[in-house]
Amino acid sequence: MTTAAMPTAPQTADIHRGVSATVGDPSRETAARFWCPGPKLVRSIRDYQRHTSSPGPLSPLLRRLAVLRHRFWSVVSGADIPLNSKIGIGLLMVHPNGIVVSPGAEIGVNCLLLQQVTLGTGGKLPGLPILEGHVDVGAGAKILGGVRIGQHAKIGANAVVLCDVPPGATAVGVPARIIERG
């Protein structure tokens, strides 16, 4: 491949800016076919939250149905995401296997979580993580304690994040360190 055909840094950055960190894209949560555990799990959480806040006469029944669907898709995917999670629109979980989200952790709009990601407390580390909009978290990454991950940040595979990551930055390693700022 010639150097003329390779994307330059500004073009690559423009691709990442194409995904909003403030406006959720619900099409990212759409199941492409019946057997898509990630979108089905997110849909069951959203249905439960919608029926919990609606006063309709069928709401208790629909809420129970959402709980059953949530349990089914949680077992199928091996993911542990509570029904009362704070999840922004556009969460993408391509392979939801082993994803663990602690109650109280926040996930912003248009985030990407790959398999084996953990968002939670880290023993003696107080607080819970907050992912702002359009954060990509690599496979096996652990984000622990009361850290804030900025918009458009990237967390590398198997990283252990124990401190804040600024917007547009990339964090890798154990413990994670910032290797690139946006």
C-alpha cells in the first residue's frame, strides 16, 4: 500500500468524531438477527426501566416479562448488568460475554464494551466509574473505583484503569497509563 492511500491523522480523527459523545444513536442497539445477545440484553434493561416508570395497568406484568428476558439473556451472554443501570443510548456490546457492571456505575451514550470488561469498585478504591460519551473499552479491561473516563477516550485490552482518563486519550497497561491524548 502506498503512503498516499493510507489515512492521515486528521482523517482518522474525523472518523472518531463521526460518533457523537452527546447524542445517543439507538440504531447501535438494534439486533441484526434473532440471536444477538448484546442488543437483546440492553433491550430488556430498557424495557424494564420504561415499565417501572410508566403508570399503566399492564406495567407490572410487562416489567416482570422484562425481568425474565433480562435473566435469560444474562445467562446466555454471561453478562452481569443490573436492571437499574445508568446506560446512555447507543451502548454497543458486540460480544457481551463476561461483562460486569456494578450497580451505580454510569455508561454514557454510544459507548463500546468488548468481552470481559469490568466496571466496578476496586476493593479499597471508593466510588464507581463514570464513562462519558463514546468511550471504547477493549477486551478484558477493568475500570475500577471512582474514575471518570472522558469523551472519545479509548481503553486498551486488558488495561486496569485506576485514575481518570482525559477526553480523547488512550490508556493502556497494568496499571493503565495515558499514551496518547486527543
